[in-house]
Amino acid sequence: MRDEELRARLTALADATAPPPRADLAAVVGRRHRARRRTQLRVGAAAAAVAAVAVAAPLLVDGEPAGSVAAVAAVPDAQGRPAAGDGPARGSLADDAAFVAAVRQLSWSDPGARAAAPPPAGSQVLFAGDVPGGRWALVSRPLTVPPPLVDNDELERRLRVDSVALAWFAGPPGASPDGLRLRSAPVVTEPGLPAALWDPTSGTLAVVAESPAAAVRVLDGNGTPVAELALTGGLAVGAAPEGTATVEVLTADGTVLASVEPIRARR
């Protein structure tokens, strides 16, 4: 068989067995590439989310190591509003704009210092005020996985990227913002939940909650009520006995809106 005839037969065979041409071939290849890339990025996003909670910086609480602080990234919501909380700070110092701004700027990893960079977008001071025996402040920061790593709403839901981190600062009576220290390692919680701070040494409990919350019920480890406080302007400050385990936030008619464990100060 001559070379020309062989080439002709092979060409005819290829034409007969090849798939039909596709005008959208480039688009199909592109979609497959992006799908493979998204899979890789989702694995990376999961790792980043774990790292965001696990990466730690040493803290000192009352002069002693307090464990780890979550490394957080913060962004506003789609409308540009802060993602954590939706109201002004509570407490006797809530109207002191300079004090609140300075507390918002406090470093979460360098006790007694103000962060070199501006606080993450969406950070809020939820409470700043005087309590029996001292001065407290509660700061909130929203958590997120960096946007380039996540393009899937279901993945974001499973990663809980709408969570917030809470840091509790405390100092002696009349302390300036620089005189406040982290009272416990920051904790991660769901947005919109009440926040409760409890110092078992002094017995002081502070609770921040949104309307229609009207009262706070304090329960011990057996679920027995041991104290009840009124919420005024979204804030309750009062005494809670040793053994406090749970704080229930109630409406005026006694309906339980939420039940949370108080952030407990290290002794």
C-alpha cells in the first residue's frame, strides 16, 4: 500500500471515530478548570478556617499566660454595616467616644498596648463601664475566611464564617483604656447571642443583650435558678453566686430568648 493511500485511510478513520466538534469547547474546558480550582480552594478554605481558630498568640491575663487567642479576620456585611452587633456600646462609659475608640483599638495579643494597625472592620465595643470593684469592656470582632478562598454559600455556612470573637478587658476602678487587661482568652460565639461576663472572685456578672430581652436568670450547674437581674437598656450588672453555670435571657413575660454560658474570668 502506498504512503498516500495509507494516510488517506487513516484520515478517514479518524474523521469517522472522532467526536463531533463543539463550538463551546473552550468554555467547557474553562468550567472544568474552575471547578477543579474551586475544589482545591475549598480544601484550602477549610484549612484556613481551622488555622484561623488554631493559630495562637501568647496572652497574659493578670500577669499569667491565658492560653491562646484566635487569629481573626474581619469584614463588614454586604451593606457595609458592621457584622457584629447592631447597636451602640452599653455601660456607664458608652457615651465617652474617646474611651470607646481607644478600647476598640486595644491589641488582643499585646497586653496594655494599642494595636499598630486600625482594628478590623466590623469591630465593636459592646460594653464599657464601671462595675463593682473595677472597670470592664467587651469588644467584638466578626470572623471570616478570606473571600478569595470561598465562593460557596454552603461551605461558608459549614465553616461558621459568620461567627464573632469576644474579648473581655478589665482594670481597676477609673482605669484608662491602656490600663485594661484581657480578663480571659477571647472566645468565639454566634452573632446576635447575648454575652455574659462573670468574675467569680468578686461575684460580679455583666450581661449584654438586645431587645426584647428584659431580664436575666442565673442558673447553677443543676439548672436551679440562683439569681435574677433586670436588663435596662440592653445591660444587666449585678451579683451572681459561686456555682453560676448558665445565664438565661428572658422577655418581660418570662419567655427564654437564649441561654449562654458566661465568659468566666481567670482567678
